[in-house]
Amino acid sequence: MSGHKRPFKPKNMPWSTRLVFAFMAGIALPVMNTLTGKEWRGLEKLPAREGFIVVPNHCTEIDPIVVGHMLYSQNAMPHFLAKDSLFDVPVIGALLRGARQIPVERTGAGAGKSLEGAERVLAEGGAVVVYPEGTLTRDPDLWPMKGRTGAARLALSTGAKVVPVAHWGAQELFPRYAKGFKVFPRKKVRVLVGDPVDLSEFAKLPGDKATLEAMTEVIMKDITALLETLRGQKAPVQRWDPAAHHQSTHGRFVDRGATPTDQHNPTEQHKDDAGTPEAGDAQ
């Protein structure tokens, strides 16, 4: 693991928010340290004195803990886009609001409103985590699938750097749509941070659908390349597209606890899942 540690925390973050982060980290981090070994690489590539957008792959429902653990340990307070219904859950909702997480509707006109909250976090020097796939990947082998355009829209509107992150191993601890943890043997979770995505060719282009989709594909390519490095394998040439397989763009597509065979041959279920949507595509 790199010895680098990001030296900066947003100066304007209220102490109450920092205390909520510390409380949540005090619960989650000891659990993760007990259940997993970790290998973090590329930490020096996290921007030190500016807000930035983090774009990870999404293959299990505990991904936010994995990515949040890495960012928090580097003094970057993670702000996730979380489904708005979670903010109505007792205790959980209070913690999410206290930590200034960003509510987002998965569909409809409200899906874009979350970008305003994300823009404020970035302006204050925070880290906004956007899962560009919008939900857990539907790819049978857990490769990144076709992305949605929320991260691209946020990057275009703010000029913030987009930092790709790939991780692998958490899916062994908590498989996609599992009913429980697989604690033994102890798992190793590896995280690889990449160089900021080069989106310079899009800087002066209008934020139309074609531009946002092209930006999103560049982002997905960088995430996939990092995951190929971690896995020591090549991703499929054709990226998995849920629409081409008659799958919804959010929600579970197999029953929780389904066998690997079931997940390779899913019957669309359209049930709620991880609660970490991205900001949605342009309308």
C-alpha cells in the first residue's frame, strides 16, 4: 500500500459533519479491517487541493464501504449519490444528511437535481462518488457495463477532475445480491486509483446527448482498463448493455441469494438494490 496520504480536508466542512463521518467510520472501518486484507495502489493520484469526482466500478452492494474506506483514510470525505428513499429511513437518513450525502431520484425530472448538491460539494473541495453504471453491473462476469451520463454531466458543468477507481475482491466477501457475508477464509480487497480521465477534447463541446455519451464511454474505458490490471484478464470487447438484454437500468435482476448459474441466466426481477445510483442520463 502506498504511504501517500492526502493532506487536505475541506476547510468549510462543519465540525458536526466531521463528527458524523468519524462516527460512521468508527463503525465501518474496524469491521472492514477485520474481515478483509487490503491493497491500495495509486493513492498519490487523488487530487490534493481541489474537489474531484470519483468513478468506481460497481459489482457488489458493499462497494460504497470499500471506496469510502479508501477515500476517508486519505482525508477525502466521500459524498455519495444515494437513492432519496434512504433519507426517509430512521437513523440511516439522519446519518446520511449529517454526512452531507446527496439524495437522487433514479428516474424522472428529479434525477438531475442531485447534480446541484454535487456541484456544491466539489466547489468546497470535497470528493463526489458517482457510479457511472447506475446500479450493480449486469455483466455475468462482473465487468463494467454500459455507463450512464451523470458523471460526464457533472464533469462538464464543473470542470472537476474525474478519477477512475477499480476494486476487486469485495464480491467474494459479499457476492452480488447475496443474502449474507462469506467471512471465511479472510478475503483480500484490492483498490487501484488511476490517473484523471482525459476529457480535454470535450471541454468546449455542448453538453448534448452525443457528447455526454462519448465522455461516458471514455470514462468506462479507463475504469475497465484498471479492472483488467487488477484481475489480470481482458474484458469482453463488447460492453454489456442492459437494454440489449431486455434488462432495466436499475433494481435487482435476480432474486437475492440466487446461484451463480441463475445470475448468468437471469429472469428480470426489477427489485431495489444497493442504493448508490448515479445522477441519470440527460433527458
